[in-house]
Amino acid sequence: MTKKVLVTGAAGFIGFHVAQRLLAAGAHVVGLDEINDYYDPQLKEARLAQLLPHESFTFAKVKLQDTAEMDALFAEHQFDTVINLAAQAGVRYSLENPRAYIDSNIVGFLNILEGCRHSGVKHLLYASSSSVYGANTEMPFSVHQSVNHPLSLYAASKKSNEMMAHTYSNLFGLPTTGLRFFTVYGPWGRPDMALFLFTKAILEGKPIQLFNNGDMMRDFTYIDDIVEGIVRLAEKPAQPNPDWDGHNPDPGSSYAPYRLYNIGSHSPIHLGEYVSTLERKLGIEAIKEYLPMQPGDVPGTFADVDDLWRDVDFKPSTSIDEGIGNFVQWYRNYYGV
């Protein structure tokens, strides 16, 4: 296991779980988070409280876009690996507050790249998103497809991260691995995502909102599967693709040490099935409100995970029955309902 790892977004949903897993494997983890109020800071503090007692965990309350503090952090620690999971998330919020996405996802990511470049980091992994597939309709989504038509600023910022990473892989030989996550859910999840919103509304007897009149397909991916993919790839720094052809360029790899991977369940579920599973786990029928498609959203996602399977012998396998059941149990315990 890597000796010293920077995990950004350590008080966030995915970052918290990744930090826990790395600590259990014997790594020293520096967890960075600004604890902003995009959603309930108390939930972030509660996640952080699970990490702080660990003797191999160090917390840094820093904003990614604060160049001076980021430079100081990289100068203080000699990180072997950086796992950048901090970002301004959410497709819908990018319509309301676009500048937050440029500050965190572009300026902040540049600070990550510069820190890695100047301190000799051996491998940078960073969160991208299934949102980068945008207007693509060819299923399943593959990292070998072109993704030049994003439908939201959030998606554009993540596509920008992939392009920025490639330049640093090319210019400075920094191994970079981009991770396109597909609709992550599970215990300690984000309150702005569907499962959390649905569970809260159903328990409060309020209607749940189903966009595109409920006709949505999503490659829902359980958090433990996301973490497994991350930690396996962390131990496999990106390598140049010796077969890369500039006349017929592969978007998912490069002549530079640069790779992209989907981490998704490879098993799209209709939103109706997802909701009915949640109703069964809660023992309550939902009140449903059917609405049109939201701007920037897509009707379906479906991950091709062949590269993940080939390179690290892993593909997500947790069923929604198990995953939703675990989330409901956590939610009831955490909120006492």
C-alpha cells in the first residue's frame, strides 16, 4: 500500500470512504476539505469525526483554489499518491452558481496539478464523471468514445480536468488516472442525490420528484464498488499506451502516462425499479410527482467497464437490493427515524 496519500474531499461522500479504506490498509492519509455549506456541514463533520481518531490521519482544512495554502501543503508533505475527490458537484446547481465550478473544479484542479508536478508525486487519480458523456447516445458509454458535447458546466469542468491532466502527463511525465463515476450511492451519501432525497421525502410523507416523467435509466453504483476500483487503480500508475496512434487517437489513453476509466455497475436500472426497491426497504409507498426533464440532465447512463476489468481484475457487482438496504439501515440509524 502507498505510504502517504493526499485525499481531497475527505469529509465528502466518496473521499470519506476512500480515506477509511486507505487507513485500514496501513497508509498515512492527509485528508483535505474546506467543509463548505453546499449541503449540511454537520454531515461532513460527522464523517470527519470517524477519521480524526486514527493516528495515521491528518486533517487539512484548505480550499483547493487557495494557491498559497495548497503550495504549502505540498511542500510540507511528500505525497506518494494524490486522490483528488474534492469538487463542486451537481449538474443542477451548476445552472445556479456556475462560478463555484470554475473556482473549485478548474482553478482548484490546476493547484493540484502544480502541487503534483513540483513535489514529485508518483500518481494522481482524480474524479471525473459520467456527465462528460453529455449528448452521446451510444450505449454503453466507453472511455474510448469522444466526449466533446457536455450538457452542463459541471460536465464541462470535468472534461476540462481530463484535458488538463493530459497536458501534465505529456509535459512533465506525471502519471494521471481519470475516474468517471456513475451515480454513486450508499451509506453516508450526499443529501442532494436521488436516494437521499427520496428516502427523506418518503419518511416525511412528502412527494418525490421523478424527472422525465420517471423514464430514466441510471447505472447506479454502490460506494464500496467505487472505493474498490479507486484503491486498485491507485496501485497501478497510468502507463503510456504503446499502441496509441495519433492518426486514429484513442481518447481513453495516450502516448503519455494518462488513462481514463469508468467505474459503474454496468447494469442500468430503471428509476421505477430503484424507487420500488426503496419503498420495499422502507415499508412505505412513495407519493410520486412526475416532472419534465431538467436542463443539463440525460435520460440514461450505462458504463462500459471492460478496461477496469482488464487492468485491475475488478468490476462492480453490488445489487441495488443490497445497496439500498444498507443505505436505509444507515439513514434510519443516523437520523433516528
